[in-house]
Amino acid sequence: MNLADCYKKVRQRTEYICSPLQTEDYVVQPVVDVSPPKWHIGHTTWFFETFILKPYFMGYQEFNPSYNYVFNSYYETVGNRVIRTDRGNLSRPTVNDIYQYRAYVDEAMEKFLSVAPADDVRELIILGFNHEEQHQELLLTDIKYILGHNPLFPPYSTTYVSPKVETDDARFIDMQEGVYNIGFSGEGFCFDNELNRHKVYLNSYKISPNLVTNAEYLEFINSGGYHDFRHWHAEGWDWVRNNKVEAPLYWHLIDDEWHNYTFHGLEPIKLTEPVCHISYFEAYAYAAWKDLRLPTEFEWEAAATKFSWGKSWEWTESAYLPYPGFAKAPGAIGEYNGKFMVNQKVLRGASEATSPGHSRITYRNFFQTHLRWQFTGIRLAK
């Protein structure tokens, strides 16, 4: 598939994800971590306009100069921007305005890609594809949060199909002590935080072939896990008490039966499904309750070919730090990952919301310890 076809495919998927939405759904921002869907479709368009068309397409006329202020996310190099918490206050530009902006940039990109770009520009365009795929996952997670916090619990799509989960026997996988190669190598795209490939010594360990299920996590709840400080970090225990957390995000106890919000609406929990929308605090507490632990990101990567993954992002016990030899790129692109390497935990794998072809064993996702609106789950180690 050539570059122009790849561009069209990525852009069409974003609009497909948004196709079940009503206009009002596009503008809601219930919490700071959730951006309105219309902002996502504007921001991903702004990325191509700002980093490809404006610097490299001779004669390109910016669609609207004020959009740089509206759709810049966190790039200090590119200028001032709307504060993240104010994205939901933007009644203008309208959803229709943003789709016109999207069509305008797509038309310009189609013309630009009629001639093969230089290698450095090609790399930027491919980064743009992967950037938009990241926002496709964020769109799904944000849409779920928006609809899942509507008191009517409306379904996102009755035709949505959640992928099946492959399970193995209950025995833990034995991993031998030794030196393992960690990080991306070979051809194809990777983010800068997956470099450089390096060696890591690991003691022998065991890792579960399966994710923790709703039934297993329900045992933790019923045993009083959310009311016993012994299982929690001090910060996690404060988080539980201050936020009155009693169960995973989207779980609701109705007539003594647990339900959770899914893309189909509110449903009884499926006991055999992996537990999802778990914070790091909860993942750690559950592991402690089981007298087990979470794997490090290196243990996870070393063992990843031996188990099925991709249903939920998996919390690890690793802080999000640079690999040996990591260097930030110059300019705005250097702000993509490096400046977030503090106060975050690494998640590995992928989730059912991850775009097709976007996942790989070396992928390093990262979030703060209290967050759980992403599709996050638990794999245990010992």
C-alpha cells in the first residue's frame, strides 16, 4: 500500500469510529483526561497541517490561523494553546467546521502525496499515521467514558464486537534467569521510547498465561479488598478513601448484581471476561492480596511470545523511564514522549480499542497510577 492509500485508510478509520455519534456527543468533556471527540478529529488534522503541509507544501494556505491555538495539544515549540481542561468549553469551531477543516487538509495531503516526499518527510508522515492511530484508541476510550457517565447509559453501537479472549491452562509460565534483549529492532515503525535495543538481566520468574478475570477480581471485592489498607500503597489507599472507590470503573451494583457499562450499554458483568478499567493502584492491591506481584515491563516483553495479549493494556511494575542511549529529537517532535518520563507506570500489550496493525511486543504505553479510563487489566507474576 502506497503512502497516499495509507493516509486515506487511517483517516477513514477515525471517521468510522465517530460515525455512531450524535452531534451532541462530539462536544462533551466530563473530566480533564477525556477530550471531546471533535477535538480529536481536529487535532489529528492539525498534526498533518502543522508538521507536513505548512513547512513542506509550497503555496499551502492555512485553513484557519486560529486553529493552531485550538488544536495544539502539548507542543511548547508550536506556540500557545487552549488549556486542556477548557476543550469542552469550545462550542466553536462547530463539528461541521472541523469536518470541513478535515476535508480541506485531506484534499491538500492528497495533492502533496501525488509526488513521493523526501525520506525525512516520509518519516514524519508515518509518525502522523501512528499519532492518529493513538488518537483512534483515545477516541474509543473517551467516547466510552462520555456515554458511560451519561445517566441513561446509551450504547455506543449495538453492532460493536469485542474480541474473544484466548485462555491457556492455569499454570504459570516458567522463565529462566538470563540476559534478554529488550526494545525495538528491525524494519518498520517504532516510537522513540522503544529505542535503543539493549540487554537486561532477569532472575528466574513465573508469569501467568491469562489476564485476571471479572470472577477472580470479584473475589477480591467480596473479601473486602477495597477496605483493607494492607493490600495498598499509601497513595493508593488515600485514593480509594478520597474517591470512595469500591469497584472497577463502569461497575454498578444493581439489585445485588454487578453490572458494567460496555459499548452495548449497561450489562451484567461476564465473569469469564478479563477485568478491565483498573488503575495501577488496584492492580497492585489485587496482586498483593493474591500474594503475587505485577511483572516488570522487561519480564513482560521477554515472555510475551508465550501467551496471548491484546485484550487489555497490562500494568507493569516498571516506572516509565528512558532506555539507555535514548535521545529526544530536535524541535516539536522531540516533545512526543521524552518529556513525559516522570511519575508514570508502563503498560504493555494493546487493547481491544487499539487500531489494527498498531501493536507490537516492544510498544511502551504509559499512564499515571490513578487513571483507569483506558482499557487496562492485570497479568500476575511471581
